[in-house]
Amino acid sequence: MTTTTAPKTYRVKSFGCQMNVYDGDRMGELLTEQGLTAAAEGDDADLVVLNTCHIREKAAEKVYSDIGRLKREDGSTPLIAVAGCVAQAEGEEIMKRAPSVKMVVGPQAYHRLPDMLERARNGERVTDTDMPTETKFDALPKRRRSGTSAFLTVQEGCDKFCTYCVVPYTRGAEISRPYGDLIEEAKRLVDAGAREITLLGQNVNAWTGENAKGQTVGLEGLIRELDAIPDLARIRYTTSHPNDMAQGLIDAHGDVGKLMPYLHLPVQSGSDRILRLMNRSHSVESYLAVLERVRAVRPDIAISGDFIVGFPGESEQDFADTLRLIDQVGYAAAFSFKYSPRPGTPAATMDEQISAEVMDERLKRLQALMIEKQVAFNAASVGKVTDVLVEKRGRQPGQWLGKSPWLQSVHFEGDVAIGDLVKVELVQAGPNSLAGLLI
Ligand code: 5AD
Ligand code: SF4
């Protein structure tokens, strides 16, 4: 067996959802603790972690082409680890097909990377797709770094088993991280510079835990405690399931100052028949009723959603019902996807799979309507004076980019710094951003 020299630099490339971004950050912290340093932009890295996503289309093919692209001119490759949901779902296959991959690590096992790295250096090819009972969170280093806006995973996994979705298989059963750990991690993020924290979970609003007084609380309990952290300015959470939108959480939108007026509440389809086939366990009516309750306490709340077009059996009428729902809700933003059969999920073998042409055409129509809605939502903000959290420099010299409470991108000029919360008048609206004037 050959022993290779220890890698000195690393790069983590995360694809897919925000939870992967969080996991990627944590892997980076773990590798830093092992004495590695992050490779500078454009530089070659000794170790590359591909933190993959399996939620839709061509995920595995993309991994193989990414692996291929890591080959250097002299034919050598960095030490390659494949992490994330493709690793979980297709780890064995990856090991067979891609000899340059030395480590395959699932989303619940990445705290074991240091040990895997050691074994890989000794010539072994190591796969770890366990879902161990000890939680990775306990084994990860304490957080030390953060940008202005930070992610914090509070809940992971899913027990809902929507018939199209791989998450219950790749991320495993639903778990809520303990209250005390989360408050501590949040404080560390704030100490490291975070002004905004977005609580993450596949079903974040199903989070539950025991507060400092020993009472069982829902997500609002956590949010209320975070609200008391002095240097934290904003709290957000994503993604929520309509059935887990408890009244306590809704009430928090009415009276927690730092909780931003934004709710990402995927509905997937506007047809009850399709929702049943999807095993969503809510109807269009119950979804709308939730929105009504939220808007009752926070009338200006921005609503966003996820939509799947071309789910097996989706008729033109079902699709028209989705368009009608979009029209009715007045979304501020949305993510829309063509249905993609995921191996091992019930929908993948359902009758009446929809052709690619029909899906393309429906997606175009849905997105055209969505842009109309986004433009209308942004146009309605023009004239407002609002807080903007400064996140980075804009493309033009002197320009800054930040976010409004409603998660709109706002660009403006002025004497500010990243992390400032500034007052801006919104003066012009486009589909994806607004122009503002610093007050
Ligand atoms: N095909 C298309 N879209 C999907 N999503 C999840 N699984 C699939 C799939 N098989 C979408 C859903 C979900 C979002 C994260 O990804 O809309 O809310
Ligand atoms: Fe997937 Fe449905 Fe769970 Fe969301 S709620 S992660 S779509 S199974």
C-alpha cells in the first residue's frame, strides 16, 4: 500500500440546497481543525470534496463529469471525496465507476472525515454511508467563522415520504437538534459576525425541543430565544411543510421583531388529485387556510413556494389549477422544477409519466406567470423606506447589495459596510432586484 503525503489544502464544492451549504461549511471547519487550509479561488487543492445533491435530474452524471474535470494536465488528480446525497444514494456505484474517488461519505457521517482521510492516505478507498446514532453535530468542531448571513441546521431528515422525493432515503429520519446546542451555535455565529441567521431543516417548522425551563417548545420557542441575542438583527427559517405550521409559529410572525416577514411554504401543485398522488397530506384549501392565518398576523408577509410540473398523471386541468393557485396567492418568489423520477421513490414507477415536451412547455408557462407575480410584488414595494442588510459589493463601482426584510435583493450606493443594517428607500423594481436610495 502506498502512503501519500498529507493534503495541505482543500476545497469543498457544495451543490443543491442550503443544507448542503451548511454541511459544506462544517466540513471546511472540520478540515481546518485538522490543519488544512482552504485553497484560494482558482488554486489547485490537494483535497477536493464534492458535496453533491440528488434531488433532481442527472445528479449522478454531473458528479462523474465533475470528477473528470478534476484531472490535472499531468494526469494526476487531487484526493477526491464525494459527499452529500448522491454519495448516500449511489456510493457503491461511484466507487466502482470512478477509481480516482478515494472517499465516499454520506450526509450523516461526514464528522468521520478525518479518520477516513487518514485511511485514504494509506491507500484505502473508504465508504461511509452509515446513519450513526451518535449525531455528527456533537462530533463537529465548535463554530468559529461566519459571514453576515449564516445558516444553522436545526432539523434534518424527513418522515413525510412525498412520493417523488429522495430526502427521506438520503437524509434519513427526521431529527431535531437540541435547543441548548442551537442557542450556543447561534451565539457563536453572531460572535463570528453573523447578523442574520436562517434556521434550516427539510421540515424546519416540525422542529421541537426542550427549552431551558424544561418545557417542550416548537420552532417559535427557539426563535423567541434567538430574538434576545443582542447583535443578531434578523431571523429566517426554511423549508416549512404546510401541515406543520403551528399557531405558535404563526403568532411569532406577529410579534417577534427580528423574525423576517417571509415564509417559504412549498405547495408543489394546485390540484388536490395530484397532491394526493404526491402524498403531500394537505389540500389546496388547507394550504390557503394556513396562508390566511399567517397573513392575519403579518399582512405584508412575502410568500414563496416550490412547484413541480409534470408529476405522473398531471393533466392539463391539474396544471391549470396550479396556475390558478399561483395567481390567487400572489407569490413573491418561487422555485419550479420539472418532475424528475428518483430511483427508489414510488412516483418513479407510476403510470402516465409525462413527456419531456409537455413538461418543458408547462414549466415555461408557469415561470412566465411567476415572473409576472414577482414583478408585481416588487413593484408594490417601490416607495417604501425599509431596512436593508448589507451583504456584499455590487457589480458597479460604489454599489452595494443587500436584502430587504422580504428577501428582495436591493442595490444602492453610499458609505456603508458589509453587515450594516441601513435605511433605504426603494425606488425602482425589476423581476429579481430593486434599486434603492440610502437615507
Ligand atoms: N422532481 C422534481 N422536483 C423535485 N423536488 C423534490 N423532488 C423532486 C423531484 N423528484 C423539488 C420540490 C421540493 C424542492 C426542494 O425540490 O419542489 O420542494
Ligand atoms: Fe421531500 Fe416531502 Fe420531505 Fe419535503 S416534505 S423533504 S418534499 S418528502
